[in-house]
Amino acid sequence: MQDSIFTKIINGKLPSFKVYEDQWTYAFLNINPIQPGHLLVVPRAQVDHIEDLEDDDFTALMRTVKMLMPHIRDELQVKRVGIKVEGFEVPHAHVHLIPVNTGEDLEQRPYEADQDELLDMQERLSY
């Protein structure tokens, strides 16, 4: 299997705005966020479908998601952190964490975040 863009990011071959990593997962800012602070949490193991992850990798992914959610909520002062798993754009399992105050906040169109916004969010959300 050819390395996905996420595997290239994890391996340092492509840049990212990393906010967290451990031996199983890697979390970074989405450069086309739905809302400011929109993160992607990916397992280091590259599989296309999230349900195909080994149990330990799936558990580690969800543990990272659970750990980051209150951190995002507290730091960005939002009511909720939405979770989205769809996986159409990159064939590497991943979870979107989207800071929101209303359900409509999940439906907005992505935008290209500028460098300053991404650096600010990286500093605020690094764990």
C-alpha cells in the first residue's frame, strides 16, 4: 500500500500543525477547517476504513479523541466538540474534532485557514 498523505505527515515527510502525538496516534490541525481549531486525529497504523483497525489501535485512537475533546472545549470556550468520521478524502482512518456551539456549526463549508490562524491554534491546542 502506498503511503497516504497522513502517513507522510506522521513520518515528517510533509509539514503539519501538530498538537499531539503518542506511539499510536497523531493529532493535527485541519488546514481546511469547518471551524477554527478543527483537528484531525489519525492512527499511526494506515488502514482505509476505521473499522479495520486492530482493536488496540482503535482503542488508542478513541482514547486520544476523548483526551483532546475537553481540552479543545476548555481552550476555545465552545459548548461541544463535534466528532465526524467519514473518510472520503484520504484513505487513512481518521476522526475530525470540530469545536462547535450549535449543530449548524458542523454544516458550514470548509475554508482555507491562513498561516497565522493555524499557528495561533497550534499554540493554544498543543497538548
